[in-house]
Amino acid sequence: MSYGESWGRYPKTNSTLHPVQWLHEPIKFESDKRYLPYGQGRSYGDCCLNDAGVLLTTNGLSRIISFDRQTGVLRCEAGLTIDEVLRVIVPAGWFVPVTPGTRFVSIGGAIANDVHGKNHHTSGTFGRHVLAFELLRSSGERLLCSPQQNTELFRASIAGLGLTGLITWAEIQLKPIKNAGIEMESVRFSDLEEFFQISGGSEKDFEYTVAWLDCVSSGSAFGRGIFMRGNHSAADAKQCRASRLKLAVPVDAPGFALNRWTVQAFNSCYYNKQRQKSVRSLVHYEPFFYPLDAVLDWNRIYGRRGFFQFQCVLPPTAGKTALSDMLREIVASGNGSFLAVLKEFGDLPSPGMMSFPRPGVTLCLDFANHGEKTACMMKRLDAMTREFGGAMYPAKDAWMTADNFRRYFPCWQEFSKFIDPAFSSSFWRRVSA
Amino acid sequence: MQHVLIIGATSGMAMEVAKLYAERKCRLFLVARNSEKLAAVESDLKARGAESVAAQVVNLDETDKHPALVAAARDFLGQLDVVLIAHGVFPEQAKCESDYRLTESVLRTNLLSPISLCTHLANVMQAQGGGTLAVISSVAGDRGRQSNYVYGSSKAGLSAFLSGLRARLAPRGVNVITIKPGFVDTAMTAAIKKGPLFASAANAAAGIVRAIDARRSIAYVPWFWWGIMLIIKHIPEVIFKRLKF
């Protein structure tokens, strides 16, 4: 049986699947094969792929081992998704300490990519809230890793892209909430200067901040967007319900469905749907954190050829002009899509050696795959990121060069000492070649 | 609060069904063969909010152990509101063709074992005058196909047994449901290539619980298999015997 697709549906690979169903069952590692854990396949490029190798699929490892409702300590198998975790913990008054923009990721994947979210400036990355995990090495050894035990492997496996072995279970410190609601406010900004103003002014009072950015409009509309900020609702009694409406994209969209005009129309409508400068509302956490999860299989709108996601962080030293240079390049290409996101990271350090987030502003957006033209664009953005002293996010990447990777992650050599000899990935072979 | 007995509790579909009952804060009694797997499922259900969970390790092929098992479940649960029988094996058809012993063991696990359990459970539930007995059969039992007729015949026998039992228990307020899953992505089907007809175990489980709540008689899971099997059942034998599937 073979398979292998990431969320961006690029590159196309072929791997053997080895389902891991039970914690106690040993895995027979064969010396001539290369292994990689595969959770939900929600990373975009090739870091969850292992062409010609074996993917250890973990969706069967989805049991909770213990959940202390008093202290909010959750120990669960690594294939459990944040979606399932939330289903159990929210009614008990707890929330995940950090969540990425989709809840359909596994806990193992959240650790291996050291994911971040809208609260990076207050809580840092996911890895900061991991109390311990078990790492199964190809030697058959099972190592308990925590800030106290096997510290080096703990630090290497957080943001370790699954290369240090298979995380079988993990223990996470949850955070208390009063209810499922988020008190949110969205504020329109007309340019990047105003974005930085609002962002700076929101850091103290808002746990969650993020901005949607119009990445196709030029002229006076250049750099406009909507800043969203929020806090967990403090009210005791208020009830918030998630929408029960479930949408799905049933088939691959034809190539012409997404073009310059439909994307331009979307961006204008999205910006203009909010008439007032700022709007406050109480919303359920699902639309606040996971707007795209409302449409299952949304990656199909990009058709069979898939798409690329680009996410970089630009350091404060690069100045605000670096961001506008980059955005100008994207707008000029006419290739931008409707899902551009902007956020300022904080300076809380992650235990992860290879963690991506670092102080600065992060920009994230999609590009439909139009072949060579898009490839050039991706390479250009990689080069600009390097030029500005930034870094690119492996979980979203299919393009960064080996040379740039080493620049973005200077401790890659130290990290590579902890890679399990039987583990590898398409991404790792690409950037370490 | 519902009192739920799940037999074959470490099977892919049963685990998902049990999660749904745990979220409803039910009391659960689990039965399976492998103690390590059973312990993992038990702690999962406790963490998900089940009122209480007990588990017993039994090799369900040993039908002489069934009376004691049913008694233990009733002692723990007090009453049997919902019973799900979910254990089964999916053999390689080709191996069965050259090995009758294998065929016999498939019939023991998939047919005789649930029939024995149903016999004991039916009497307990008849006496209590209510409850739902849901048993996982299969769409494969609707017609024997050359690619898996040994498995299919075990499920066909089970479906026929349940149909009669349903009629017997209906006047006593006990509902018997024949669950007929199509392709479901579980450990049992790990060796089969996944196509668009495959449903996730979680989706199948939601369908099973809906059928139990609605006190249905026969439930295809997912529902569209009803249409597919309607067509397959009506293909004339002259044509059917030439089909390779």
C-alpha cells in the first residue's frame, strides 16, 4: 500500500504506510528502510513526506492516557488531534495552551513542528507547554524525554520534524478557561504602518492577535487589512455555540476557478465587509481560531496541482520596509491568494533547538501552483527572506535551498547528531544535501 | 445515564462508539481478548468522562465462558440499556479456499460466538423488558461474492439469526439492530487499498449510535450502502456469477 500527500499536495511522493495502532506494540524497523512519523498530513510542503520510504501513520494512536481535571495535565497518545482534545477538555474548563490555525493536527505533529498560534507573544510555541513525551528510537529503546530527563533529545525533538524518532505519547499542560467564547475585536487598518501601530498597542491587553492582509491590492489600498484580537471570555454564564454547518469541498476545483479576478474580488469583499473601523463581538472559539476548518478539504480549491504556502519571519532589525518590499513583490506578481496572514511574534524562547518562531513579524500566504512561474516566485521570496536576515518555516515549505536552510537554522549541525539513523524525510534530504 | 456493554471493545469501530458513550457520561463494561489493548481503551474512556468503566479479558471464541461474562456485565452495569457486539475477523479468502480449518475458525468467531452471546443476552434483556442489542454484521452478508464469500457467509448467517431474534424480542420492548457497515478504515481493513467509498471509524460510529438512538432495525453504515446493496442483491445470478468482485 502506498500513499503520501501533504496539505499543499506538492510534491507528489510514494511511500509505504505502516500504521501504528497501539502504544505497547513494538515496531520492527528494517535496516534498509527509512522511516518518518506521519500524523494528519497537515504540514504543507515535504516535511511530513518520505519519498520511497516508510510513513509511520499515527492516526490509530488516538487515546487519552490520563486527564487531570483539577490540574489540567493531559497525557495522550501522539496521534490524537487537537480537535479531539478540545472536544474533551473544553467542557471541563480547559483549553490547549497554543493552537495552530487548524485543529486537525496531531499532538505529535504539533510538537515535531513546534507550532505557534495567535498567542505567540504571550505564550510562545507549543513546545513550551510540553511536560514530557516518550520517544521510540529505531533501536527499540523508549526514552522518556522532559526538561529534566534526556534533555538534549527533548530539545531536539521539539521542532525536530519527526527525525529524532517516533513520539508515542506526550504530556501537555492545558490552560483554564471559563467557557468556549472569545471576546474579539476586529480593527481595519489602511496600511502596514497602521498595522504595526495596532499590533504594538494590542500586545499587552490581548492574548490573541493576528491580521488578515490584502495581498493583491496596490496603490492606495496597498498593505490594508483587518486586525483581529481577542481574549477568552471571562463571563461565567454566557453560552457560545459552534456552528453545526459542515461544508466540504467534494472534488478538485478546475484550474480556472482561482484566478486574478476571483482573488481580487474576494480580497475587496473581505476588506469591505466590515464598514466600521472596529467591531467587537463574542464568538465561539472555532470560527476565531479555525475559520478554514469550517470547510473540510479546502485545499481542493487549488485543484490537483496543489499550492504552496510561504511563511517567513522578518527580524525587527530588517525594519518595516522589508515587509513592504516583500509585499510589493507579491502584489506585483499578481499571484497572491486570499489567505494572507500577518502577526508579530514575541520573544519567549522555545525549548526546541530548531524552532522557527523568533522575534519579528511573520507573513504567511498561499500561492496556487501555476508551475514554473510560481516556482520562481517562491525562490525569489526565499532569497528576500535571507537577504533581510529572516527565516522560513519548514512546516510550510517546499522550496528553501539547502544553503538558506542552514542560514535560517544555524544549529542544524548540532541537531543532526540527534537524528535517528533509521529516520529521514523528503524535506531533510532536500535541505541537508 | 445509559448502561452500555461493548463486546469486542478494542475493534476500530467499537472504540469510536465507546468514545461517544463516554462523552455522554455513561457507565461502560468492556470485553476484549488482549489485556494491554483493553487497558489502553479503558483509561481513554475514563479520561473522556465515562461515569465508570470496567473491563474483562475474554477469548470470545470460548463460548462456555459467555454465561459468566454476561452475568459479570449485568452485575457491574445493573441493567443493559445498550449492548454492542463488535468482534470479528476478516480472513484472506484465498487462504480459506485451501484451508477448511481457517474457514471453520472464521465461522466460530464471526457467527457462533455472537450467536452464543445473543442467546444469553436475549434472555437477560427479555426479562428486564427493554434495551437495545446492536450487532455488527456486514454488507458482505447481503450476497456472497467470490472475493470474500467465507467472511460473507459468516455475516449472512448472523444477519439471518438477528432478523429472527428481532421479531422474537420486539414485543418485549427489546430492540435488535443489525448493523451493516460497508468499507470502514480500521485495523481489520488495513490490508485493503482505500477508495472513495471508505468511511472513517468515527463516522461509522456516529451512524451506529444514531441507529441505536432511533431504535432502527437494520442500519447500513454509512447509509448509502443501502442503495449499493439493493443493486447488488438484484443482479441476476446469470450475470452475477461472471462478476469478478
